[in-house]
Amino acid sequence: MTTPTTDGAGSALRVLFVEDDMIIQFSTAEMLQELGHAVTAASDAEEALRELEAGGFDLLFTDVSLPGRSGVELAKDARRLHPALRVIFASGYGDSALAGQGGEGAVILPKPYSMTSIEQAVRKAMEG
């Protein structure tokens, strides 16, 4: 059994997970929940921004390639609303997809990923 990843103070994180592929969205949300986190899922940046306006998230975990507004653009808007929000970018294109696009300070998680790599990315994001 995996030990839940927390914010360092012993509490589960509130994660906004943004992914347009429903199979990946479901499986990743399930893995995050198994790690002990409260997960809200969104399919695109506009839906995610509506969730973010209500606040209450510790971590934004977003795919880079989303329909409409990209995950990088979403993260910029999200950080304007909540400057302390931590960010993980999931990308099948590697670090080069984020070069010079404003992904500074975020953790990049290459696809495909596993529960272990998600757990490591969450820890790294929250330490950053």
C-alpha cells in the first residue's frame, strides 16, 4: 500500500486535475485519490478556471495540450488568481514543449506516468 502524499503538515492535498482524455482523466484521478488526495477533475481550461475561481486548491495538475487554451496558459491565469498555487504539467512532448512558455517553477511530468512518478512529482511540486 502506498503512503499518502501530503502537504508536509500531514493533510491531504486538494488537487485540480485537468485532462481532456477521459480515460487518462479517470485513471489519474483515481491514482491521486489512492495517494490520499481530494481531486476535482476538469476537461479543459475554461472548466478549470471556473473551479479555481471558487478557490481551495493546493495543486494544479494539468495536461499541457488542452483544447482551446493550453495548460501553460491555464497555469498563468491560475497563478494570477492564486499566487501560491503549485503546478504540475503533464506532457507527452517532454520539457521542450514548455521552453520559454512561462512554465517556470512548475514540475514537468512526462507521459506516460505511473502512480510512483505522480507521487514523486507531487512531492517535488509541494517542496518547490
